[in-house]
Amino acid sequence: MKLIILDRDGVINHDSMNYIKSPQEWLPIEGSLQAVADLTALGFTIAVATNQSGVSRGYYDLETLEKIHGKMCSLIAEKGGCIDKIWYCTHLPSQGCSCRKPEPGMLLNIADYYQVDLSEVYFIGDRVTDIQAGLKAGANPLLIESPMTEVQHLENYPQIERFSSLASLVQAKFHED
């Protein structure tokens, strides 16, 4: 099985300091839907691992989160792509949950679900916490530079490849042309 794990906000869709609280606020980053479709066409199974503390903060509920994910999956399907499964953590950072990135629990759960060795899996995110979770889980983190990327902390991770978008990453890493 060829598996890729994607963060959601800042990788597939535009992120917001005020959280993505509704399907209407969920806006894809240019080229990201096609990039997921390209990965699907290349034979990858695609999982999403996303922190969603907005639920615990009371900004939106689980039903709304499911509608946001439904919109994302529908738009990706229109391009010929497929998100196989979405994992999310609704806990606050202060709750010390083992699945909330930067902890590796969500990624380890994904590995267990698919019965894969994470050393052969890319985890693509836009934050230092994504890099940290990927490294702790034994995956191969790649970074999309977004407005939410903590650039000042990247010096601690010079080995992590950086890309301007999911589309540019897919082009650079997976296309021969």
C-alpha cells in the first residue's frame, strides 16, 4: 500500500487564526484539489490527520466538522481524487491528548489502521507541530509553507524539505516531467 497523510488546514485549504467554522469558510488552496487527485491517480491512499480544537472551544460542533469534511471530499472527488479516511483530534492543547499534534498518536493510529510502516510514509503539514508529530511517529515529514508556518522555528529542522504548496510538492516529488 502506498499511503500519504495530509494535514488539512494550510495544506488542502486556507487556514484562519479564527478557525474554519463552517463549510462556507472552507476554501481550497489553489491547486490543492488537483494535487490530491494526482496523488490518487498515482495509486496513493490518502488519509488526513488534523487538529480541530475549535470543537472543544465551542466554535463549531462535530456535525459541522463532518459537513466541512464532506465539502472537502466532494470537491476533491469532482477532480477525480479521494480522501480515504479523516482522523481528527478535538482536544485543546492544554488537555495533553496523545493524538493531538505535535504528539504522534493520530499518526500511529493511522499506521495501525492501514497496517503500514510509517518510515515509508510521507506526512505533509504546514506547521512545526506537524514536523514534530511526523518525526515522533517515524514518518517522513514534508512542509508546506503557509501563512501559519512558524518560520522562526524551522531552523531546528533543516533536513525537512519545504514546498510552497501541495501542488508544487506533488509536481516536484512525484512527477517525472
